[in-house]
Amino acid sequence: MIVVLFLFVFLLWYLAGEQQAASAIGLFFLFPFPLLSQISTAPNQPEASGHHQKDAIERFTIEQGLSDNTVNACFQDRTGYLWFGTNDGLNRYDGYSFTVYKHQPGNPNSISNNKINALLEDEAGLLWIATDGGLNCFDPREETFRSFQHDPADEKSISHNQVTTLLIDESGLLWLGTFNGLNRFDKPSETFSRFWHQATHHLPGKRNLLIS
């Protein structure tokens, strides 16, 4: 730093003349210590923001209110809530605490099964939930569930109650994979179209299992 200051004085001498340069040298030697003190005590400038920051990872278990430590599905809806599907209940996290939804015997508006396999949200803001006890639809405005389950007497019902995966295609149709075939759900009629590999259908020990 001192070398730089001497170079500055030399340039001043060359450009402005001997008298002004001498004045500059006098000021330098008159006030050297405060200047050097500022230089020596100036804190190191941090690098660009985030270079030394570590990503914070927060862990949630049953101790923080999660209903079960085995999480099979997670999803963030359009309002910002985080949803976690576990082996024992559906969980909604608001950034502070969990709200747990479980099957309530005798309550048709509760979720049909506590084993959650997949989650997604449709264009209307409804949450679709694949469980081991059928397909469920949750209305966040009403805080109620509707369930769709297999009926052996109805060919337009879901082909199997163990629903493993969900998908909404570009046209808005809901598809679901089950332990026995692929299903397409028609929302207006609330009916299912079934698709499966015919060679194995109805054969003992054979299933049209779909997972993702």
C-alpha cells in the first residue's frame, strides 16, 4: 500500500510540479498512522452472497408432529401448503405445524385409508390421493374427502382399491395405476375406464400391477 502511495506522489510530482508534490509528501508523513490503522483494521469483504452459506435442511419426524416416519409422497399445492403422504395418514404442513388426516370409521367424509401412495392437485385446486383403500379427492375449501372404491358389480368402478400412482395429462384427464390395471377417471360422470394387459387378466396369480 505504501508503494502505491509513493507512486501516486511521483505521478503528482511529474504532472503538477515540484511544489505540489512536496506538499503531498508532507501530508503523507504528517498523517501516516491513522491511514495505516484504517487499512490494517478494515474487515475482509465477504464473497458474493451465498458463497459461504449452506443450504438449511430441516428434518421432520413424528416428534415434530408428522403422523408417521415413512413418507411415500410429498407435494406443494398452489397455496403453498406442503402435503406428505405416509404409511399412517395424510399430513398438511403450513410452515409451523402439521394437520393430520386419518380414516375415521363411520365418517364418510374422512379419507378412506391411511396408507398414502401418491398425491397431486388438479386445475380446480382439488387434491387427489392414491391410497391402499381407493382413490380419494380432498376439497380444501370444505375440508372433506370423497372416496372412489372398487365395486365387483360395477365395471365402471375403479379396477382395484390399491392405487399406486396418479397423473393428469395435458387434456386434464386423471389417470391412475392400481394393483390390477390402468384406470382413466371421467370427472363429469365419476366413472372409470379400465385398461389392462388382456393376456394376464383373470389368470390366477397374475396382475396388471402399475407403479411409478
